[in-house]
Amino acid sequence: LEGHIVSSLSKDTSHVIMIGDHHQLRPQTNSFDLQRKFNFNISLYERLIMNNYPNITLDVQMRMRPEFCDLIRETVYTNLKDGACVMNYPNVKGISTNFFFFNHTHPENASETSKENSYEVDLILSFYKKLLSYGNNSNDITILTPYAAQAKDFKSKLNNLKLPNARVAVLDSYQGEESDIILLSLVRSNSNHDIGFLSVKNRISVLLSRARIGFYIFGNLECFSIASPIWKKTGEVLARHDAIISEIPNDYFTSR
């Protein structure tokens, strides 16, 4: 928070170095009103950059496959280049593609406190078990979702499947982390094209930049594309990579 930094700048301070990424999640305050009315969730770091204060930007990513990076390269990090280390990643075991967006129109479940989509839970768990059956390690796979209720549903059903060690994470607690394989459940799917906080650029940036080797997204692409110009552009990038599917064909699974 800006107040935390400002309060540390005493009269004896002569040099301050701030390192970070203002495209990632903003800091949180205990009061939503302070964020909404007074922008208390904008850090000093972000405020300086917004006001064109001189800064240096690192422009080489060394986490994800180039095709994953395209999702954020054309929407958030427009000058991002790929490091040599991401060019020769191994393939995900047992499946002929490392990357897809599974597009569906099944509606989200009604909930007042959080959001759920039981169709995505069942679909992703079926896919997850398939990946395990082909020799992928559960420690290398993370099921990621923006909503706590969806994560709770995943964990409950994983326990029933006797898979309690599966990794399930909620977006806001996953910033700074990564996984070889990400199974992303977007949850939101409705006729109002309401995607809530998933239209915020910072959250989109984090959602689309956690995977290293395999990235499989499940959601209603039309709903997201209508709600947000960033998601619309993301859909165009996915289409260019021929990565949008509406079913997972059996011939996707191989012995590679």
C-alpha cells in the first residue's frame, strides 16, 4: 500500500529502489470503500509509473511457452520477449497438445457469496485424472480458479475421488507462483455477460501467466469476449493458435 511506503520515507532517506509489476494484483485494503472512493489500493510504485516517472522495465520472460505468452504479450505486456530457456520445453505427457481453451455455454451456479460452475468442475476433474493416467505427476499440476466457492467444490470432489493431494489454488493467493501445468476454471457463464472482477486487467494478467509447460483453460469465451476488450483480444490470439475447442477428442491422447 502507498501509505506503507510513504511512512517509511523519513528525512534521513536518501535513496529508494522499488521493484515490482504494476500489471499484477494490486494491494488490498481492509475497506472496500477506501479502494472504490479514494483509490487506496494503488501503490506508490503504480502511481509513479502512471505519472510517467522514469523507470526501467525488464522485457524478457523466462517462465512460459511462447504461445502462452502471446495471450498477455498482445494485451498487457506489449514489449515482452521470450528467453531462450522457454523454447525447448518438454511436451505434456499423453496428450497431443500443450494448450487449449475449452469453450462451453453451461451456466454458472447461482450463488450470493461466490461463484461456482459445477460443469467445469466435473469436466476439469475428468481431464485431470486423464493426465495422471498418462504419467503426469500431480505435483506438477495446479487447478486454478478465481473463486473460493469453486475451489471448495474442487477440493470436496477430489477427496471423494481419493485424490486429496491434488493442488487447487484461488487466484488472489496464487500471485507470484507458477506450475508446469495449469488447469484454469474461469467459472463465469451467463446471459448478462457479467464476469465481475475478471474484467480487471491486473487479474487477467495473473490468470494467464501462471503456466510453464501445459495450459488448459475452461470457460465461456463468448461471455468473456463481450464483457471485456482484453478477453476479446485474447480470444483472437487463441483462434490464431487454433487453440479453441468445444470437446476433447479421444485422439488428443497419445502415448508420447
